Amino acid sequence: MRKLGAFKEFHFQELSDPVKAKAYIDVALEEYQNDNDDGALLLALRDVAEAQGGLGQLAEKTGLNRSNIYRTLSAGGNPRLHTLAVILHSMGLRLSVDFVSSDPQ
């Protein structure tokens, strides 16, 4: 159990860096596009939120209900687009659109 705790501590320390947090979420989004596992994406957002002050602080920053954030950022969560946008904004990120391939035509 000690190794898991050490990993989680290291993981959250790394995700407290906004550049690494963005890269982590980017990878989760890419994986979502490959396997449609939205639970993994939501858990990645939760990891970043935990690393950057916790879900309570996220609730304060976003004005969202804390228990709703817990539910939203769970593997079975089903957030509205507005909720995702607010959460990402609180992390200094935003939703964006890009072409699936390098040739948009």
C-alpha cells in the first residue's frame, strides 16, 4: 500500500504543474477518441482537480455544488457541456475543436 501512496503523491505533484496537467488531459481526450471511455477522461479531470487544491477548492472556484462535482467527475459521471467548460476554465483550460486529420478536406 505504501508504493500506491507514493505513486499517488508523485502523480498529484506532477499534475499540480499546469503544463503537465494539460498534457494529461490531452492524452485522456485522445484515449477517449479511441475507445469512447468517458469515465477515464472524467477521472483524469478529477485527478487534476485533486492535484490543484482538491474538489472542495474546485467547488469554490466554479460555484458548483461540491457533491455534484464528486458525482460529475466519477467514472459514471455524465456532465453537461457547460459544467465541463466551467471546470476546465477553473483549471486555466478551455474546450476547443480541431480537425481529426491534418487534411481537413
